[in-house]
Amino acid sequence: MVVKLFSAMLGALLLAWIVVYEFGCRFNNWWSGVELDAASSMYLLILAFVTGLVLRVLAQDDSP
């Protein structure tokens, strides 16, 4: 239960960070000073997907 809660919180935090970083860089250049290109956006999406898969595997409860 604790692992599931922690992994859900970590996944939500990662998703929130990616969304803030993506939109912050794309629409508010003054905030970060850099603008993401398509490759960086795809890299972040792949990273989020892989992290989500890893967290899902870690969060599986094998107890009966």
C-alpha cells in the first residue's frame, strides 16, 4: 500500500514536472531561456512512458 501510494505520488510529480517544463519552455521563453525542439519533447515523452512502466512494475502487489 505504501509502495503504491509512493509510486503514484512520484508518477504524478514527474508528470506535473514534465507538463510544467514543456509548457514553460514552449510558451514562456523568459522563464527558462531555452525552447524545446521536437526531439527534446519526444525524449521527455519516452522518458515519462518508461518511468511510468517501471513505477507500475514496482507498484504491483504480489501478496495474496
